[in-house]
Amino acid sequence: MKLTILSIGRARKGPVPELFETYRRRLPWPMEIREFEVKRAMPEARRGEAEGALLLDAVPAGAHVAALDGRGTAYESEDFARWIRKVETVEQRDIAFLIGGASGHGEALRDRADSLLSLGPPTWPHLLVRVLLAEQIYRASSILSGHPYHKGD
């Protein structure tokens, strides 16, 4: 299984990309991140749709599309691990995680997504979401392998 994170916004040098890399290097699955920006000025309502189109165009063929969205399912870590295992073994698909910008995802992207996932009720900066997601993916891999990183109940 290959994991791809497609994200709006560019992480420059600093703690965000460094922390993301810390978790990415620990994963048993290959994971890449691809970043996108819409540079032209437009109304916020259209921006989410334009960003969504960029993300959807970049989804690898056949991948399970998991959009990070506040309306999505907020899994506990063990349930998230089971979700990953199901996509990997039952669906036998790669996973593309889509992270929108400040305008959020447009309806076309939400309609296309196979899954809507949430990192809980708070609103997180989209650049920090990639770090939180990478950590949860690493935690899921630890749960699935029996590694002691996750010290759940």
C-alpha cells in the first residue's frame, strides 16, 4: 500500500516539514506529500472548489480518496488503524489523503471522496494537519504491528 498526502499550501523550512518527515520516515508504508497552491485571486467560495479540483486531479489512479474534513468521521486511534487495515487488505487500494486550504473543501471534492475523515472538533491550520495526520498514520502502523508506541487503554 502506498500513501499519498495531497495538500493545499506549501510548508517552507522549519518545524512543520521536519516533524512531518520524522513520522514519514518511521512508516512501514511508502508515503509522499504533494503540495498545491491556487495563486490567483478569487472569491473564497470559488477558492475551495478550485483547490479541490487541483487535489482531485492529482489523486493516483485507483486510490481510496480520504478527504480531511470537519464533517467527517473522527476515529479513535485504534479505529483509525482498523480503517487503514480495511482499505489495505479488503479494498487492496492505496490511500490518498486530501487536505484543503483555509476555505475548506468544495462540494465536488466531498462528493467524490470515498471517506471523510476528521481530526476532531477543533479547527487546525492546514499545514499542521499534515503533521497530525502523519503522526496518526504512524500510530496506526504501531497499533497494527503491536509496537509499544501506542499506549491505549
